[in-house]
Amino acid sequence: MSSVDIRKIFGENVKYYRKKSGMSQEQFAEKLEISPNHLSVIETGGKFVTYKLLERIVVAFDVMPAALFFTPGTASFDDTLQNKINSIIKEELETATLEISKRLAKL
């Protein structure tokens, strides 16, 4: 089984959707409230995003989170698989949000 670089695939998809939206790195970085350098590192697969930034990206592109985690045309990707991926991402986001809320309550 070959290794899959999720960060690289994710970054390439962010770049693809950014360009499809007609935005420069500077424009999209401003929309996301991050630096253009941070966006560049994400797009090249050097760094992954926080769940909050992931939420802002999917809202900006109006796509399901799963759309950012696969390379179109390289594998069969049906609605069932996409729904499973979206469900996992949603659960992880909810868990992270709950954990942060608990930590903030302790402050």
C-alpha cells in the first residue's frame, strides 16, 4: 500500500479551490484572517490547519470538508464514502470544540 500525504493533497485542493474562486493568496489569506505566508505553507503541504481554520476554508469555498481530502480522478469517491469522511470530520470538530470549552471553563 502506498503512502498518502494528506497535507499535500489538502494543500493542493486549497490552492485549486482558491484559484477557482479567482482569489490571490493575499486575498484568500485576508479572508481567512491568516498571513499569506501561512497560507503558502498550507498550500504546499508543509503544515496542516486547525479545526477552526478548516471550518473557515470550507465555508469560503462552499464545499464539504471531504472535498479537500481527496484527489479527483485518482480513485472512486462515491457519496457513501464522502458522507463517512464528513461524519468523521464533524465528530472530530465537535470533540475538539467540547475539549476547548472545558479548558476555557477551568480558567
